[in-house]
Amino acid sequence: MKFGIMASHQYPHDDDLGRHLDDLFGTVELAAELGYDSVWTINHFLSNLATPQPISMMGALIPRSGEMTIGTGILLLPMFHPVHVAEEFATLDHLSGGRVVLGVGAGYRENELDAFGVDPDSRFRRLDESLRVIRGLWSGERVDNDGEFYPLEGASIGVRPLTPGGPPIWVGAGGKLAVRRAARLGDAWYAPGNSPNPTFLPKHLALYDAALGEYGKPTEGIERPVGVELYCAPTTDRAVEEGLPHARREYSTYAEYPALRWQRDRFDELVVNTLLLGSPEMLVERISALRDLGFNHLIFRPGWLGMPTEMVRASLRLFATEVFPAFR
């Protein structure tokens, strides 16, 4: 089992962004020292939180992340031109020594789609076409694309990626059709582990595996990442007492967007079914259940809005010391 962290670079607009970023960079350096496997950046536009952009953040994290994989978790691909993404991630692939993953999704926030003039009904077609263009450019061959959105004729990438064929592509998806799309287009399905429905992950994982088989792709020896919320303390009562107020604040902020209002209304279900707030022993049990489903790369947000940096780092240290050994 691999373990990664979200570089949750989202902060209240009135806060000191420089201080927050310095704290975050120190936390990533600590995670690298502790043996975490990956670090992931966030993408939003016109947000109700100050959210530095992910490609810039990846460039800043490369020299601070040791040997960790660095990826986007996730990039809102319909808001970007695929030529831009192909060139940027080929460059990051070189700068990182081949440690980059392109994690993508279609987006859901209406204000973001409106700002970029993206018809919500077109975002999945854009995702599909973008990934075809990106993979074509990363091949190093000239690309002709007569698609709906990104016409190209004889296009050749300026910087070929260091990784043959380009960095791995993970596709974030929640709906059944989107999970099938992840199987068809991606190298991994980045599964959201925050559904309040306890049957979501097993049902959608079975759907993903079936789709892999249909598309002639292997189901063994592949990355199976899942994103969760996690906070580790010496006892479960203390983890809940320390972590829950900050998690509630962050989810309430997300719920200001219409598509996520359910997270406020069903927050108590999220706490029971998906928020991993607990002692090392409790977390070993919960993560073992995810491993038994087939997931092998757990990625978690190590803290939420307003949580002091020393609490975030104490959780990461305790988790690495007491939980890693059960899975490595």
C-alpha cells in the first residue's frame, strides 16, 4: 500500500498566503522525510477560497518532495487547451526526473465552466478529445486532430516528455459512465472515497474492473488510488475532538457551491462512513478494508481549514510511525 497526501492549498482570502505556503512546503518536506509516496495539488478557479494554481504549485514542490510522485488531484481538463497541458507536463516530467502524474477530471462547478465558456454538456467530450491530443503529442509524432474542439494539423510537441509515451494519466470520476470513461482513457481511476454510501466503492470498483476487461486492459499490477479524509491521533476520541471541527468548516465551505450542498446536509453520514478520524489501530482497520477491496494507493488530505500546522504534522508523524508498518 502506498500513501500520499493532498497539498491542500486552499485558504481564506484574508489570510497570509505566503505564511500558509511556507507551512505547506515544510509539511511536504516532512512527508518526504517520513517516507510518504506521493503529493497532489488542487485545481479550482474563481474559488471562494484562495487556491494557488496546480501547475505552478507542482513546480514549487519538485525540489521539496524528495522522491515522491507529484501529481494533480485533479486538473480540470476542459478548462485547458490540451497543447498547453501536454507541453507543461512534459516540462514537469523533465524537471522532476520522471515523477509526474497527470490527474484529470471534467469539473462540476458552474461558475468555473461559465467563466471559460464551457458548455457543461460538452465537458466529457472535451476531456476525451483532450486526452487523445495529449497522448498523441507525447508520442513525439506529428498530430492531426479534426475533432470537435481542438483542431490540429501536423502539430509536434516542443518538449518531448522524459517518460516514454508521457507521464501516467489518472482520471477522477464518480458516476458510472465516468468510471467506464476512466477505464477507457486513463492509466488509473482516481476513486473518490468520500461518498456517504458504503456500497459506492465496491460497486464502482467492480464496474471499473469490468470495463478494463472490455477494453482489453489488465486488472492486475495497476495503480488503484483512492482519495480520503484522514487525521491520526493517539486515540480515536482525540482524533474526532481535534479534527472534526476543522473538517466540518471545510465541508461547509465547499457546500456553498450548489453541486456540493449535499455535503453539508449529509455531513454526519460522511463522518460515519468516510472521514477517517482515529487512532492508529482504528485507521489500520479502516485502511485494511480499502486494501481488501483492491485499492493500493491511499491519498488523504492531512488537515482542514484552520487546523494548526503542528497538528497536521503530528498526525503525519504518528501515521507514518504506527500505520505504515502494517502495510509495508
